[in-house]
Amino acid sequence: MFGKKKSAAAEIDVNQLVAESDAGGRNPGPLVSRLILALCLGWSLFQLWIASPLPFALGIGVFNDTQSRAIHLAFAILLAFLAYPAFSRSPRDRVPLTDWVFAIVGAACASYLFIFYRELSTRPGQPITQDLVVGVVGIVLLLEATRRALGLPMVIVALVFLLYTFAGPHMPDLIAHKGASLSRAMSHQWLTTEGVFGVALGVSSGFIFLFVLFGSLLDKAGAGNYFIQSAFALLGHMRGGPAKAAVVSSAATGIISGSSIANVVTTGTFTIPLMKRVGYRPDQAGAVEVSSSVNGQLMPPVMGAAAFLMVEYVGIPYTQVIKHAFLPAIISYIALFYIVHLEALKSNLVGLPRRSQAGPLQRLLSFGLTVSGFVVLAGAVYYGIGWIKQAAGAAAIWIIGVGVLASYIGLLWVGARQPELKLDDPDAPVFELPETAPTLQSGLHYLLSVVVLIWCLMIEQMSPALSAFWATVFMIFVMLTQRPLISALRGRGDYGAALRQGFADLIGGLEAGARNMIGIGVATAAAGIIVGTVSLTGIGLVMTEVVELLSGGNLMLMLVLVAFISLVLGMGLPTTANYIVVSTLMAPVVVELGAQSGLLVPLIAVHLFVFYFGLMADVTPPVGLASFAAAAIARTDPIKTGVTAFFYSLRTAILPFLFIFNTQLLMIGVDSTWHLLLTMVSATVAMLVFAAATQGHFLVRSRAWETAALLLVTFTLFRPGFWWDMVYPPYEEIPAAQLMKRVEEAPAGASKRIWVEGTNLDGKDIRKGVLLPLGDAGPGRDRLRKIGLTVVPLGDEMQIAQVQFGSRAEKLGLEQGFKVTSIEMPAPRPAKEWMFLPALLLLALVMGAQRARRRLSQGGAPAPA
């Protein structure tokens, strides 16, 4: 992508790490390479086919979920053995005979559910010998494929859970269970949708592949290069500019990337040398890239592909997942941006030289006009398309299609008038930033495909899979046409060569998408073993009891333990497998123990809590592969890079603790535009203040009392209710007999806090709080029935008569026979945001003290330490 003159050793290390982590480290002869290419193309086209409306429209090639999961895993295992060598000393230039055997047998075992689907449906729970052999061989080969693609950590975790399945009677009393036979375990894990072929693999097949493919096509088309260069053009001139550009470009590429290490290498090969050039230490340069790249896994709409798993595990629409995850991800990036600014201030670093010398006022005016133009254009498009759909009816789709085509050609015409995107060598003696306006204008047509995706998701309310399908189809059209059209607009001619190059880019994108999915495909399948073990043995309840025992019932200690265990469980796992493991094991712990302590929060808050800490494993030594990749580029110690990255990522570590207590940070309970703005501004200021406190530098170097004051300001801005609750109780109790009335009166989308008690199926007495989601407005009984709950009056209490299997009520831990003892209603009190005033006054006091010291320093007198 860019010209690079690095040492050969560093280049080999980075390329080898990327190949072995994301695409397979094998480069066999031309015949086998073409076979692997054909398999990758076949896999990509299969996924596009099952996501499209064509199978149902034509009545051919229709697969149910179980069949498509089996084919999906068969492709993943087959390619894993062909693309990934068994050991570091294994041949890279050919595929050994054993790998061919493993590949074919593994693919056959994976596709067993597809081939014998009808026969298996006639003997549920009664496997024959053939079924058991296929299950055992399939799991062994799946774990071997996982080891090759992802390393040992995921395999070790899966083996521990398999061992626990069989050794239950021999375990200590606290975690003992009756155990399972080989027949029952293999049937559960391989022949049903409770284990390997469960929800996780279904999400990988149904959603994740399409978004990874879309990101690969976008990158192959040139969008990754465009994002990086745009970030440098906008920010490279600032103090510590390359680091700020690294943060923004990693955020942009993180939106379309499902891999931390791929994000590090895509942007880091260019940003890290430039950060070192302007004065950042090598470990700082690598750490900035690691922190910003790993944070890309938190960025909607993809979130490292975990967003689609959350849809299934939390049971809310995809658009709601994006809404809740947006603000924490944004303020985390803003804080990292501020951290690199503080590092530049402390070291008195400068930016890179511009090619043009436009004044600040001119640049500000140009930026303002650009932003206002985008806002006006977005409004015109939104309301214009809405009017067209009303006026044109069925013909609207054709009119809108012509409009999109015209926009595409118009943006290409604008881009063709600019110089081609080409950056200097980052290691060259002189490096000048590209011009801002020409750089931004040169690739605007790439954003059109992102607009198509977001429009389908947010406005048309299509499913994530169908939205990704249409966005991918549009991206394919862009890849095939952009080069010939640019040649025509620039008057170059030679359209045949341009079309061939576009077709080659498309083939490369389809191959890259499939290769990037190998690790995710086997990871979600291997994670299914863990999920299957939990449902087979009930270890989820055991984890709750262990954490409850260790925490002694203390709520904060419980959350710290869950965070630490999530961090350990996430080590060495890719994002998708990471989320599956921590959400399966640790999310129920927070829900259950938190409910017993009165911590009633929506399930999405709990899942984001464990997800954030699982992701912290990507930067934490000694396992964080992203830190190793960045260190290889920066030519420094990976452990030192990981420690620095962990320190920079502290801002990400405090966010889950804050939004678990203040769910407004997840856009929950925000009921007006003013409230939304206040929440966003206060959260952003709080995160910047926290960054200044942890860096020990605000306007000047901070004193100890100033750091303590900044931390106090941070806490108050993030969680004003902590202090307010001491003065004004947040809730008042009312009798449970009023449940139906209160549920019926609640507005649409509201939740109701109730306290229940009873004896669960394990004979344990339970008393806990539950946050009931009520959905659309309507009669109280109907609203409860929609979440799977039926209640009957019992004196001053309400008794749970029925809990529907698989319903939201069951996921909340409600059981038949429990009694609703009371309802908690918000108490009338002043808004907790009044606590912002003393916090801001304290912040002003610190700023005043530091300004005075800065004036003394600038006036010639030494500033006190």
C-alpha cells in the first residue's frame, strides 16, 4: 500500500505474524494455490447466495440454518488445514498428505449434518455408532484446525470444558456434577444446535461473514488507503500529529475490520515510523497504534463481529446494540486522542510540515463549510428519498437506484479531478503531508457504499444480513467500474486493462474475505463447545457460586473479580470467540449476583461490561498479539509495548464500571435532545479529565492534590447519582398488587423494577431484583405475556404462574412459583445532574491553579513541580 524501507527482519516478522494470524502462513505451488482460491471464492459466493433474496425468489438452493452452518464450518475446516501449516517447521511451499487427509475428513465431519440431515432428524438423542465416530473425529479435527488458526489458548479452554463434562463426579464438591457419557456428550456437542453448531456458528454464517467480506472488498478497492491518508491530511500537522492521525485512521479502519492485529498492521506500517520520527518513543508509538486498533473492535457497526452475537445473546434488535455501544466507543477514542496530545505536550513534540500554507482562519472556514455541506446533503437525501417513496410508490426503488448511480458517477468525477492518492515513504528524510481538500475529495465514492449499508440498517430497517448483502453487491459494482470510469474521466483510455484490474481486485477481495473468516469460523465453532458444556453441565450456576463465595457478597469486589476473570479468559482469543466465552460464563454471574445486591441493569450493559474486559486481553502482556505486531513494526520490546498500551487503555477499563452504574452512557433512559447532549458532553469532559489525571499532566504537570481532584471530578461527572442518592433516595417501594396497573401505565420501551423471592429448581432460596423490559404500550397482561411471563394475584403479592421457555423472562432468571414482593418506582427528586456544578467548580479551581503556574513559567520564573 505504501512505500516502505524497513529492515528485512522486521518486515518478515510482521508479514509472517499477519499471515499466520489472519490468512494462513502457507504459500503452496500454483495448482494448490488456485484450488485454495477456488474454495475461497466458492465460500464467499455461497454466503452471498444464502443472504440474498434469490433462493426464495427462484425456489432453488434454499438452506435452513442448520444446513448452512454445517456447510459454513466445512469450508472453514477445509481451508484451515490447507492454508495453515501444523508447526513453525512445517513446509510452507506445499500441503503435506496428512493435511489433505485432515482437511477432507474434517470437512466431511462438518458437513455430516447437511448430508444426513433427514436421517438425523428421525433419531434425536439416539445416536448410532457412525454418529458418535463422526462427532469424536469432528471435534478432534476442529480443535486441531483451531490450534493452527488461533494458537493454543482457545484449544486449551475448550479441552478444559470437555474434560469437565466427563470428569464431573470427580471434581471438588463446589463444582461437581453427575457427568455425561460419551454418547450424550457427542450427541449434544456435534449432532444438535446446542454445541458446535449452535448460535455462535449461526451468527458467523448468517451475519459475520458478510460484514467481514464487505470490509475486505472495501479495503481492496482502496478505502483503507483513503482513510489513512485522509486522517494524516487532516491531523498530521498538529502537535504529535502522526499519533493523532493513527488514532483516527485506526478508528476508521476498525469500523470495517474484525481483527485487532490486521488493524495494527494495516495502519501501523505507516503511522508507527512517523510517530517515532516526530519524537515518540518506540514503545509509545507501538502502544498508541495498539490501543487505537484494539478499540476499533468496540466501534459500531461491526464491533469485531461481536455486535451480531449480542443480537442473539441479549435478544434486542441490531440497531439497539449499535445505539447502546456508540457513545462509550466514541468517548474512549476522544480520550486516547487527548492522551497522545498530552504526551506531545510533555515532550514538546511537533507535527509534520504541510504542503500548503493556508492560515488557521481559512482552514477553519473550509472545515466549517465542508461539515455544513455534509449536514445539508444528509438532510436533503433523507427527506428527499422519503418524499420519493411516498410519491412514486413501487417505482421509487428505480428512481432511488438512478439517484445512487448518479451520485456515484458524480463523486468519481470529483475524485478524478484530484491527484492520485500516493503518500511518501514514512522512512524518507523528508515527509510532507498530503493536501487536505484534494485528499478528502479523491475517495468520497468509497463512503457511498457505507451510506448504503447504514441506510439499509437504520432507515429501511432491513436485517443485518440483507443490509450487508446489498452493501456488498454495491461494493462489487464499485470495484468493477471505478477504474474504467476514472480512466475515462481522466482521458487515459485502455479501458480493458482497467476493467481487468478491477476484476482482479474483486477476486482478491472475495479471497481475502474468506481467508479472514477461517479463524472466525473455527473460533465460533470451538466456542460452541464451551456453550454446549454450560448447557449440558450447568457450570454457569457454578461460576456464580464461586464468584459469590470469593466476593463475600460485596458488589464492587464481585465486579472486579468478573473483570479480572474476563481478562484472563480473553487472552489469546479472537474478538468473536472472546465475546462468546465471557458472555456465556461471566454475564450470568453479573446478572444474578447484581440482582441480589439491587444492581438492576439492562442485559446489554452486562454484556458490554464483560466484552470490554475480554478485549483488554488483546493489549495485555504476555499474550496480546496486537502488541507483538506493533512492537515488530516499531522494532522494540513487545512486553514494554504491551505495558504502555495497557496504561493508555486504562480509560477503556474504567468505562464498564461507570456505565454499569450509569446506563445513560449507553443511551438508556435518555428522554430528550437536551438530556442526550448533556450526557454526551459530560461523559466526554469526564473522560478527558480522567486522561489528564492518569497522565499527571493537565495544563502543566499536576500536583498530587490536583490529580486527586481531577479523579473526583471524573467520578462525579460520570456517576452523579452516587452522591445524589445519599441525599435523595432514588426509588420508593409500592405493593406488588399494583403490578398490572403500573405495567399498563408505563410508556412504550420502559422497564419496571420488581423484587421477587422463592425457591429455584436447585432448591436454593432466592431474593433478587429484576428489571422487566415492557416493549410496546398495551394492556398489562399482554405486555408481560410478550416477554414470556404470566402472573396471578396472591393477596398483596403476585405469583409467577408461568415462564415461557427461551423467553426474555427466563433469561432474567424468573421461575414458576416465584412471588413478586414489591415494585420500585422512581422517587420524585431534583435531577442528579445538579452535581455537575460543584464538579465543574472544582475543575475550574484546578485549571486556575495550573494556569497561574503556567504564566509564571512562561514569564521566566520556574514552575513548581
